[in-house]
Amino acid sequence: MPRFSLADWRAEQCRLTVFPMPDAATRSPDWWEAIVEGQPDETTVNPKRGSGLITGAFGEGRLILKLEPDRIDWVLAPKEPDLNELAAEPEFVTLGPAIETLDGFSALAERWLARNDVPAVGRVAFGAILVHPEADRAAGYQRLPDYLPVQVDPASSDFLYQINLPTVPSATGIEGLRLNRLSKWTVTALKFLALRFTGTSLQAQPVPEKFALRVELDMNTAPGFIGPIPHERLADVYRELVTASREIATNGVVLQ
């Protein structure tokens, strides 16, 4: 099968993670409102632990800001689906087309990285989960060799391929900064079981399964870098991680 373009993937999740330097204490639940320019739906802060969870609607999904002593996460995830509607018309719950979703999330991520109150950062990571609907499990397995250096019997099941490609120097020119390129590939199934009452009995009625090729991407700056990453270069590093994700989703795993 020929590879499809990045435009044919759908995004299930996007994530920006930064690991602040040990002495960088700034954590602000106000970041969510400042970046989105709107009120979050829920804010939970634990000052003793230095943690917080701020969530609210953003575009077609929900934006989550997680604050921890050792990391800060921005996660864009789908809204909670209506289970009755999903059972009636099963489909993978996503944020929408991958390109539009990545562009929208990246605009937000770069806006935050440019703020003066972002703590000094030692490491950065970008993550995304992408899915491509397939006719059935066999069709997904037949597509795998176009993206991975493997041959898979279409009658197989429980396939999982995970690899961290060799670290490479960052193209930003920041001395000592190297990149990890981790991807995890599966063919996933969406299963439902409809329960119906008939008189006094409860009957289970299977709903046809849906299948998709699924890739989890985690591009990150490798440990060992003597930080911090220069603040004015954070957006450059982030863009490089996103570009690496796009390349793997487009070309698959290329072993050199």
C-alpha cells in the first residue's frame, strides 16, 4: 500500500512537556487563562506539593495544564464523548485532522514558551498520538511495512513496534543538545458492547469493531545536556521536535 500524507492522519492528542532546572521554582496556574485568553473550567492547586491541574475547552478539545515540581505539561485531548452516540455510530474519538490540530496546538505552545515567566528549562518534549482509520485489522497490518522495517502476517494480532532512533545533534546549533525520536506503532481496535433490556432480561448485542493504524510519537531533547536551554531558543527547539514528528508520521521509521 502507498503511504498516505500527513493530512490523512487524525490527531488523538498533542503534548508539550518541559522539565525545569532544579532551582527553577516558578509554577503559575494563571498561565492557562493568559495563553487561552479565556476562563478554565476547573482549577485545582496544591501549594504544599507545588502541583496543579487546570482544564478547560480549547477548540474542538480540552486543554490541560499539569504543574508538578519536576515537570510542566500542556496536553490537548478530545472532549468526553457521548457514549450513546458513540455506541450508535462507533468511531475513534479525535481532535480532528492532524495538520490543523498540530498547527493550532503549536501556536499555543510557542506563545507560552515565549513568556518571560517560563522557568529555566533543562529538557523539552513534544508528543502526539495520531490515528488513521482502516477497513479491518488485516488492512492495518498490510499497511505496516510501508512505515516500518518489518513484514507482518495480516492474520496476526497483538502487534506492537516501538523504537527510539539514535540520538542526533539538534539542528538549532545549541552545543551539546541532542534529540531522541521515539515512536510506538500499533493497529488498534475500537470495541463496544450494546446492552438492551427485553422484558426482564438483559441482552448483549455486539457492535461492529473499528480499526486504525496508531502511532504514539515522543520527540525530546536527550538527558545529559548541561542546561538551561537558552530561553530565546525554546521555540526553535520545540519546532524541531514537531518537525521530527511530522517526518516520522509521513515517512515512517527510517533506519540508517
